[in-house]
Amino acid sequence: MLKKLSCFSLFNMPSQFRVDSNKLKSNYYTLSKKYHPDKNKTEKNFHKITTAYNILKDDLQRAEYLVNIKDNKERIKHDMGFLSSIMELEERCYSTDKSDEENKIILNKILDDKINECKDDINLMNVSRWKYFKRIKDDFNGKQ
């Protein structure tokens, strides 16, 4: 029944990066009520709905999904300038005193700006770069 639908089709949403989060949530609640395991013999549909919802509600997962459904066969090869800037940014984050609130705010702003630049053009290269910046930000802020 729901087997072959894409995440976007499942929620009756256009296949694009920007989504209406209120519509997504509303459609999720409608579908989850309809296909809840208490009302159906199988949990497969409910699991697919939940998985699709989790992908679409998270910006990075949604971007990765969009890139993957385009059937991208290209390999990512970052230039040395980008890799060097990543190393410098990591070093700056790791050498920052965690009690220096002003510097923490500045570094988080830099990382947020870098992530937002990646969001402006969803493609394989930018999604890969976004993952680098997110990992650095999560490590810097103590998220595992």
C-alpha cells in the first residue's frame, strides 16, 4: 500500500528542500492515526511513515534524501582549500576555552553561516560539506 511512495509523496509534499513543517506534522498525525499498529495488523506502514517523517523533519536528513533520490553516482572530492579550512576551523574550535562565551558565540555563528550556505544549493558537494560543519559544531558544543 505505502511501499513504493517516496517520503515526499507519502506526505503529499513537493520534492524540495524547503517544507511546510506544520503541514508535514499535520499529515504525519493523520497518517499515523490511520496506520497505527493498534488499528492495523502490520507495523510496516506505521514504521515507514515514522521513518519518512523523521527524514523530512530534519534539514540535513532531508537534504541527503533529496540528493540520494536524484541517483547521484558522482564521487565527492573536496579541494585542498576546503579541507584546509575545515582543519583550521576544527583547530580553532578545539583550542577555544570553553568558558569563553563570546568566542563560543562567534564560532557557532561562523558554523551556522557555513551550514546555511550549504542549504542555499542542495547538491551532493554541499550536503557533504554540511555534514563536516555539523560534526564540528556538534563536537564543539559537546553533542555526541
